[in-house]
Amino acid sequence: MTGTAAQTDDKIPAMRFAKIIASTTYPIVSAYEFDVLQEEKVVRERWTKSTIYLIVQRPLTYFDNVVIDDSYIRFEIADGEKPPLPCRINLVANGISTVGEVVDIEVGFQSHEPNTVQPLRNVGGFKLFRKNGDFILWWSPQKLLYEMLVNDLIVEIAEGSDPFAFLDFKIHYIGQSFSQKVWDRLTRHKKMQRILTREREVSNAPEARAPFEISLIILQVTGLDDMPMVFGDADHPMAGPDPIVFALDPEDGEALERFGKSPVELGDEALTREVEAYLIHLFKPAYNEVLFDNYPRIAGGMRDKGYSWTTLSLDRFPAFLHTDHHVMEPWRVPDEDQPEQPDQSS
């Protein structure tokens, strides 16, 4: 039984709270990159359970002053506005190649007239291949930053430099795709096309184009911390407005046991609906028409499952998010919980 009225003396009041955990399973990609990557099987496997997407934008990020030698790839990450981030990466130290192995590096340029003499300028990305032509991996600036900050890729950066300076994104739109794969949802997406048409590039770089700046952050609900609270009542500080208070019979052991088990499992649409509404209500992106002003009272969300209060934790998410209404700090790897060496195969 639910309600906000006072409970009878022979019943135990109880409430349920939750923390939803959503994570990135692949780096942030530009609209241009998404158009290519959505056809790749290995990328689809990463996105197959993802149900939330954010359409975002920041100034064009590129590799600059690139020098490739036998030991390192040296470069700067730049956007033409902030001080560049000097970096170097050793392929052997990262287990990408072995000592003495020849790796072919294909360089993609942002400019229409690329220079071929080092240092290379305005580089959009690298593709690495074995000598026999087998593909190893690719890096854009955003993908490399993601692998460094989330997956422990070893990138040496200049002392005092801040890689997060290139990870600030303005949110244009937040959506969900539960009934179809996220890549199908985003293909010919009306809001995506409208944003690409209406939003101008925000970088002063002559190579800047909206499809290179406008990007996608794709999220998967990866966890749920269920917090049932027996003897929790409407005055509890976490209860919030209009709490859902259960009246449990202390003599009914089965009912008490049932209350201790979460009514929601991973994969439930209520989790996706809740995350979408939570983020839209928080950021109020310009291209979202429904802003969930009555959140958390939404159809099919966590309140419909009996939760008085739900919060969201973003994991593996190294980005500042902002609109005119809200700013969210990025997730950072805890010092005491460094991840294992990643799979760099895609």
C-alpha cells in the first residue's frame, strides 16, 4: 500500500530510494565520425545496450604540431582558443606495438590543403596499422582524451596542463532510444538534422564545420543502487515532496522480504525514462520541447515503481556539461581505483 497519510500503529512505515548509474561505453564522437562508425560491428557492440544520447557541441578540437619518430608520437591538442595541451605517446609503453615493430600511421587532416612536412598542422585524427595492413586503432583528439582519462592510456602531458580544458560541451538536445538501437534512432534524426542545419560552428578555426563540432555522448544504464528503508517516513530528509510511504505488516515476513528486493531490474524502461527526464529537467536544453517541469512525476518513471526519490550518477564520463541553466562537473578516475589496461582495438 502506498500513500502519504499517517500509518496505523500496527504497521511499519517504509520508503524506497534509488541511485541510477549510467556510463559511456565508447568515446564522444562527432556527428561526422558517427556517420562512419555506426556501420562498424565492434562499435555497435559497445552501443547495443545504450538508450540515452546527448547532442552536444564545443569548439573544433584537433591535433597540431605533430611530429612522429621511432619512439613517440608528439603533438598538441588544440582548439584555437585555449592554450594547447602538449602531449606525447609511446606505442610500446602502451602495449600497442612491440620493440622494433614497424607501425604505419595514417594521418587525416582537417584542412583542405594538408602539409606533409613535420610538424604536421590541423590534424583531425590518426589511424594505426600493422605492417601487413591490419588495422590496430584510431584516435581523434576526443577519443584519445577519453582513453587517457577513462581507460588509463599512457599519455605524457606537459606539467600543469589540464586535459579537461578540452572536454567542455554545451548540450543542445537529450533523447532516449529504448525501443530501437541508438544508431537507428539517430540516423535521419529530425532534431539532429535541425541542429546541424541551424547551429553554426563556434570555433574561429578556418577548418571548423558544424559536423566536426557537434558531437554525440551515448549512455548506457549500467547499475542501480536500490535503497529500501524500513521505518522511513515522510519526515525523512531524503523523502522529498509527496513521498511514497509503504505500510508494512511486521507479522508478514514474506511482505518484508519482498520489500527488500528491488522492483526494477537493469533493462527496465523505467530507468531510461528516469535518466532522460532527470537530465532534461536539470539542463533544459534548447532543442528539447518537453522539459519535464513536473519531474519526478513522469509517466513510466521510478515513482511509478514505488520510489520516493531517485538520483543519477554518471560513470566513465570525463566531460563538463553545460547549458544556460546548469553546469555539471566531469567524472574522474579515483586515485585508489585505477582501471585495468583497456582494449584499444577499435
